[in-house]
Amino acid sequence: MTIEVRPLTAEDHELIELARRTVDENTDGPDGVYTMGAAVRAADGRMFAGINLYHFTGGPCAELVALGRARAEGARELTMIVAVGNEGRGVYGPCGRDRQILFDYHPDIRVIIPTAQGTGSVRIIDLLPEAFPWEPSASDVS
């Protein structure tokens, strides 16, 4: 399977910078737990940031917080997302849970990740080969 990795644009670098700035300004620091920042871009160009809430139960990832913030501010169509670690750890790919949620809610979104060719963007489906989409039904609601 060949994955197309697109080079980063100026707008992608702005998104990375927003995530980096968010995590740097709100990190738990070197004596705390690892903190992640994330930023997402909507189709209309608006950008939204989030930060994880590390907790032994799994807490929300930075990507999910950024998705929730975008949704709360009316952004329904998202085009790009990135996560950045604190303490200068750089860009990280999303965990499995985040990949599934991104795929289910935003199947056309691109994700900025580190690759062997350098940092670039890929389609979310490329991070979930042979993905099984979740479709909510009445039985999901209790």
C-alpha cells in the first residue's frame, strides 16, 4: 500500500505553530506528565486549538479537545489536524481512538504526521487501512 504524503503548505505551518504555542503556554512542564497540544483547521480557514487532560483513566486527547472546540464554535467541515508534544517533542500522529473518531466524523480530513520523508500530511483513511465506519443507531443511545 502506497500512502501519498503531501508537503506542508504555509497554512499547515501556521496550524503547527498554533498547536505548539498552545502546548508551550499550557504545558504541565518537565516535572509533570506529557502534555500534547492540537490544532484543527476548518474549511473556512478558522483554526481551533486544544490541549489534552492527562489522566490515568485515559483523559481526552488534545485532538479530541480541538475537535470539540471547533464544533462548539460552529465549525462542521474540518480539513486538517495536527498534534504537537510539549518540551519541543514535535509533531505526533493521532492514537487509534482519535484516528477512528476523525474518520467517523471527518472522513476527508488530512492529518499532519512525521514520516520517513519528513513531516507531511496524509488522509485519515491512510492511517486506518480497511477502516470500518461507525454509524450511530437508536441502539447506541441508552
